[in-house]
Amino acid sequence: MYYPPFEAAIEAEVGSFMCSYNLINTFWSCENNQTLNTDLRERLGFKGYVMSDWGATHSTSVAQGLDQEMGFDSHNRFFNVKHLKEYPDEVDQSMMRMFTQFFKMGFFE
């Protein structure tokens, strides 16, 4: 029931998805490994990046599949050097997903 809209968006080559404020099976949407990594990336084959809705992060959830934290000001709560230095491989993967989409869309031309 939930997959068809996401499958259609991925087939249309959408570059990013936004996670929301809600809980999904006791995990916040933006730190839900099952939905972001397992369902979206592994099962559906999504190659783009996932950004949070503004203020929807509750942890440094880069390891759970979140690529970009959208914050209320210039100082993001969890996606900053202090927190992300513990996740170098995940940060590399996130940056690759984001920059691949940015180049694909011509942002650097």
C-alpha cells in the first residue's frame, strides 16, 4: 500500500525525499533505518538523498539513512562537525548521494 507512490517517484528519477516529524513503529521518521535504508534504498533502489523536514531530527541519524538535516538556524543540532566526526564512512556516502544529484541536476554548471 505504501510502496507505489515511492516506486513511481524513484522511476521518475526524483533526486531526494524528505522525512517527516512522525514516529514509524516507535522510531522517528528521520532516524528510521528500516524505512530509509532497508525499504527506500535496498528494496526500492533509491539512489538519491534524504533530507529532514525542518526541525524533525532527534539524533545524529546519518547511520540510519538521513543525509541532510534541515534546521531552524545556521547551527544544525545534530549534523555538525562535533557529531558527524564519529561517522566518516556514512558522511562520505551521504555526500556522494547529494553531490551526485546536484551534478545530475546541473547545479554546478
